[in-house]
Amino acid sequence: MQVHRSIDQLPRFKNSVITIGTFDGVHEGHQQIIEALKAEARAVTGEAVIITFDPHPRMIVHPHTHLHLINTLEEKIELLSRTGIDHLVVVPFTKEFSDQSAEAYIEHFLIGKFHPHSIIIGYDHHFGHDRKGNFRLLENNAAHFQYKLLEIPKHVLDSIGVSSTKIRKAIQESQIETANRLLGYDFFFEGKVVPGDKLGRQLGYPTANLEYTSKEKIHLGHGVYAVNVELDGKIKKGMLSIGERPTLNRPGEKVEVNIFDFDQDIYGKILRVTVKKFLREQVKYDSLDLLIEQLHKDKENSLEVL
């Protein structure tokens, strides 16, 4: 897959078959669109092209919206690279871009930049200034600009919309197994290891305190999880705690991962944490001994899953 980050330096695509969307999550619903895209590209001996935007259009059109995404841009690129499409075009989404008329969007952007043989789009897709462009406008222009228009069925789009909403809700409510099933892969995030108070070490469970590397990335709900941790290209087993550590009376959310059978200085390192299973909610224990006993159980339960 070739990645293009400038619409002014695009190649001349061969019989391009294009679709447009944010593709946040690159989940099971999105995969249906991607399969249709690839099938049409094969049928016309063309190239499958996905067009997406960065930043998310809502952040420009509604700048005060508090938006949390399932994937960062780089994660989305990584996930789409596994799907077998030919090209991913990341369009810099600006106020100027959003202000162009729907007619200009078709003529100068879609036709002028991509010269599509086929466009695969949802019946409810909107584009251009004030979102005045729609499927009907694309349909009315198809003969003039000589492209084939294929509609993504309503039931497919509805399932995608439901999936995106459900996935975000599930992640935030600690229902990670539901999220992973809808995604078609295990949810992951990246964090930078920062100095902590070393209390985990005193309990016999040294933890790496993590700071999310992306402000836009959705946060997991509080609780304890079984996880895999990627460090320097190697996968290690561990457990993750997110929350306010009620037993220790330390206010403020902490994201801590205990990597099993590992105790090295990794400050400043970036860890990728893949979340496999929710183990339990955070609980306030009457003593540190009871907390340590529970941590033993958490490790045992994690190892059964991982």
C-alpha cells in the first residue's frame, strides 16, 4: 500500500476505484466496504484507493467538540496497510477545504485529483460546504464526468455507525471483549513510560507508569486488564491498571502496567499495550496485604488468558 499525504503530488491512478471516509477503528463494518472496493478494482483491472482525512473533519468544522478516536492516524495507516488496498490518500482537512462548494468538491477534488473509474459511497454521504453535497448530486454528475457510482447499502452503513458508537462506548465502559469482537482485532494504545512513585515496586509488582502518546486517543475505562506489552519489538505478558488506586489514597488517574518477570529501567520508552481481557473493577482494600493477595490473583488470571 502506498501512502500519499499531499493531494498535490498524487500519481496518475490506473482505473481508480475510490471510497471516502474517516475509517476510525478500521473495524468489521469497514472491512465490508474495503472488500467491495477491492472486488470492483479487480473487476475493472484498476487500483483500490481509500481517501481519508487528517485531522478528523469534526475537529475543524466543530472545533469545540471533544472527540476521542479509536485510532491515531498512524495506527489507522498501519491497520489499512494490512487490508490489501493499493493506495491510501490522507487529505489534510482544513477550514478552506471544508468551505469549497459541493460542485467544486466533485470537479476539482474527486475528478481533478483521482480521475475515478468508480466511486463507492454511502447513500447518506455528505460533502462540500454545509454538507450540501450528497449521493444524488454524485449520481447526477456521473454521466458528465464518466464515472460509475456504486452505493453502499443502508444496512451496511447502519451497522458501521452502530459499530463505531458501540466500540467507543465499550472501550470507555471497560467492555473490552465486546470492543475487540466488533473491531475484529484487539484494541491497543501506546504510552510513554514516565517516572512514578515506585509504590508498585514496594508491593512486589513494579509498574511502568504510562502517559498516552496521543491526546485524541480514546481512553479505557477504569479497571484491571490482562494485556500484552510490546517493548523494543518483543511481546511480553502483563496486567494493566487504570484508575485512582483507591487502596493507596492517591488521587488522580494513573495508567500503570506490570510486565511479568521484568524489572528494568525503561523510562522514556514507548510501549504498545494490547488489551485482551477485563479482569475486575478497582476496589479499595482494607490493607496492603489484601491488595497484594489480589495482585497475585490478577496475575494468575492474566496468565490464563494470555
